[in-house]
Amino acid sequence: QVQLVESGGGLAQAGGSLRLSCAASGRTISTYGMGWFRQAPGKERAFVASISWNGGNTDYTDSVKGRFTISRDNAKNTVYLEMNNLKPEDTAVYYCAATIRFDPRRLGTNEYNHWGQGTQVTVSS
């Protein structure tokens, strides 16, 4: 069983940066596709970014392209989300997720097998 714990959330000003981390335990995630999702108040959980098992393929929702970068360090069993030029509309709870699919591009939330508890990101204008 994979356990995922997100960290790095907090309060940032518009234009600022935050780096989220997702630390996995229980087993290695080196063969898992990984994703970041977010859920704003009153909205459904939505895809943000994904990365394939070896980091070779990444995917982003249009609203974060050029601002967010997903990466992974399989030796540390950790996935990251670097968020730059933050906007108030980025405010949400951010979740890390793992799927047994090597390349998680275009996968929906129900195709991910393991989820973290989430970390709050708040961007002030």
C-alpha cells in the first residue's frame, strides 16, 4: 500500500512561488505514474499536472502551463510541484495521487489508486 503525504502549501502573494512536495511511503513509487490535482471551494477536484514513471512525459492543464513544473525524484520517493507566478485562482487544496499506469496522461481522478490528504494553497491578490 502506498501512503502519500503532501507538504509545502501555505499563503503566497500573487506573483509569488511555492513548491509542493509529495512524499511516498509503504512502497516505491518508481513504477507509478503520479499526478497533482486541486479542489477549490465549491468545485470538483481537477487535474493540474502529471508525470510518467521515469519523468519522461509530463502533462499540464492549460491554466498552469508555463507557470507550474512537475518533477520527481524516485531515489527519494518524492514528487514535486513547483508553482511560479501564482494567481488568486490557484487557491485550492492540492492533492498528490499515484496510479499503477506508467504514463498517467489524460487519466481521470477515478483512475488513480492512491491519494494524499491534501495541502492548502492560498494566493492573495
